[in-house]
Amino acid sequence: MSENSIRHMFIVGLRDAHAVEHQALGIMDRQIEHLAQYAEVEARLRSHRGETERQIERLDSILDNFGESPSALKDAALKLGGSVAALSHALAPDEIIKNSLANYAFENYEAAAYKALIAIAKAGGFEAAIPKLEESLREELAMVAFLDETLPIIVDKFLALRSEGKQASH
């Protein structure tokens, strides 16, 4: 593949990752509002929201170094899509479980996207971008680990609250 083709693929991937991070913000913003019974999840989502904002800044920086910019259309569309996706679970009696499953899948997707961007950066010789991408990848993998570790705890708490007749969905 030519260097121009690899560069093009890298820029497209960066723009896609940028839009996905905006989608993540839309998802987290809606979920954070609905976590009264799950303070540990709320705290971690708030923390990861800050990480996501920094990931967007890193992607902006990488794009800027290439003389490129994010896709405003992709960013807006995916942020709206993230909000709608999160709202779709809001009426479910097991909202917290549905959100936990969706978050686990979404965070793994983000981690995979960063792994792919790192591979493209290596293939294209875009070494300066790799440390920023690796930092974002570490944050995503840490969030995946949190979600993996807490899923059984969340399910147990949900079931306990439901059996006591308390609000358990969020």
C-alpha cells in the first residue's frame, strides 16, 4: 500500500475514533443521570468521561499534526446516536444491566479501534502519534476491566434491590 493510502486510512480512522468518543460522551451523559443506586458506577463513568474528553483532545492533536480536522458531521451524528441509545434503555426495568452490557461491548470496540490505529500508525511510520494512541488504549482497557469486574456485583445488587421491592433499574 502506498504511503498516501496508509495516511488516508489513518486520517479516516482518527476521524472515526473522534466521532466514537463523542458518541461515548452522549452515552455517558445520559447514563450518569440514572445511577442513583449505583454510586460506584456513576463515579467511574464520571472519571471515564474526563478520560474521554482527553482522548478527544489527543485525537484533535494528532489530526492537527497532519493538517487535518475531525468530521463535525460524524461527531454530531454519533453523539446524538449515543444519547438515543442510552435513552432507549432508560425505560427498561433492568436498565443498569442493559447499560452494563452495552458499555462492555462499546468499550471493547473503542479498545479495538485504538489497537487498529496503532497498527496503521506503525505501518505508515507515524511514530509521533503512537504514544497518544497507546495512552487512550490503556484508558479504554482499564474501563473494560472495571466493567468486567463489576458486572457480577451490579447484577447481584440489582437482584437484591428488586427482591426488596426497591428501585433497582438505575
